[in-house]
Amino acid sequence: MSKRRRWFRWLFAIVVVVSFIFLVYVINRFLTEAQMSMGPTPISGNDVDALLINKKDYSPPGDGLLRIAQVHVCLRIWEALDSLTSRGSSANTIRRNVTELLNSHLQTRASYTWARNTIVTALIRPPKTPSDSMNVELIRMMRPRLENVRHVPMNSLDAELLVTK
């Protein structure tokens, strides 16, 4: 066998191996992205931390003002808690639905906690600072809906969300 022929065989073998490795890499990336687009993988256990996607630290804004998105997320969570609790859903079902709401808005537990406490303060106490006044004005339009689910913050899952680990 000539040297040239051997060289072509080795080159062909190397090209086949590199192509196979590249194909495995592309398929792996595709499946990983497909899995990520389907949401979080089922995790054993129903701990809120295990189900949350966004686990970053959160520091409240320096101006102390709520954002509309934060009020919206809190309202949706409280309404979901109210609805699921009144239907007699299991604690695991409620936990899963609420964490799905947090995940759909990419909210962290700490962000929810801060927004929740700020909203409850704005609903209960008269404003003491300019930022309190602005927060009261921000939630003015949603106040009837927020007051309808006012008892929800005493719910045990809401209490579980407030515990920072």
C-alpha cells in the first residue's frame, strides 16, 4: 500500500471522527435548549427553592419605589393563592402553581418578599415618606383587587416564600 493511500485513509478516519463528535455536540446543544424552553425539569421534592428558576440575590431599589411589574406579580400570586385555597387544592399543587407564576415573571423570592411587604405597608399604614406616598399612589388603581385578597398574606405558602434561606 502506498504512503499516499494510507495518508488518505487516516485523513478520512479523522474527518469521520471529528464529524461524529461535532454531530454529538450539536444534538446535545439542541436537546439542552429544547429542555430549557420546556421549563424547569421536574425536581424531586416540592421545596420552593428547588422549583424557582431565578435564585439571584435581590436588593431593593434605592428610591424605595415599587415597580408596576412587582405589584402585578404580587397581585397574581395572591389571587392564585386565594383561588387555589378556596378550591381546597393540596399544598403541593398550590406551591407548584405559585412558583410557576414567579418563574413566568423571573421573580426571585427576595424580590417578591420586598414587594409584598411594601404593598402590605402601603395598604395598612398611612404614608410617612415621599416614597411611601408614591407607592400608595401606584397601587391606587389596583387597591380594590389587592384588598379583596388582603387575607392571603397570612397564608402558609406566602409565609414560606418570605423565609429567606
